[in-house]
Amino acid sequence: MRRFTLMKRQANGRQRGMSVIGLLLLLVLIGAVALVAMRVIPMYVQYYSIKSTIESVRKESVGDMAKEEIQRAIQKRFDIGYVTNVEAKDLNVRNDRSGKVLDLVYQDERELIKGLFVVLKVKEVIPLSK
């Protein structure tokens, strides 16, 4: 019995912590996740900035505004909000049964590492009428 407990203590004593290889693999995994996050998060921040800009213009009375006036109002807010992926002239404002709608169609592409890209494609129809 005493011999068994002595062997058990020795076995437990040798199995502490993480090996160097395990630590390196963990660091590589953390680095890969951080790299992806650093490339992808700005894409979503830009997307939500575009959406909030359109929402702020939507709160105005856009029913009376012409297409060019709506695009000008959106572009002013894009300039203030540092939106660089989309220009307001590229947004299609059209009349629909329910009123004016805006077609938000764009693609944002960022390089993760050489030859490997992350792409965000957006294709939405946003009603401008309240």
C-alpha cells in the first residue's frame, strides 16, 4: 500500500504544467486568432458606420428630397465618419411601392496574409421611408 502511494506521488509530481511545444502551439493559435481579429473587426466597424449613417439620414424627411440631395446628405456624413469603402454616388436610391429605398451593395476585401483574403459582401435594401 505504501509503495503504491509513493509511485502515485512520483507520477503526479512529473505531470505538472505545459510543455514547451504545447506553449508554442498555444501562442501560434492565439497569434492566428489575433491576426484574423485585427483584419476582420475594422471591416465590421466600417459596415456598422455605414448603416448608422444611413439610419441618421433616414430619420430626416427624405420623402421630399431628390435622389441627389439624399446622396449629398449621406456623403457629408460619410466624410465626417471616415467611411472610405463606399461613396454615396455609388448607392442607388430608387422609388418602391412603400416609398424610397436605398440599395446598399459593396464589397470590402482585406488581405490576411500574402495571397489569403477576407471578403465582406453586403447586398441590402434599406427603406428610407419611416
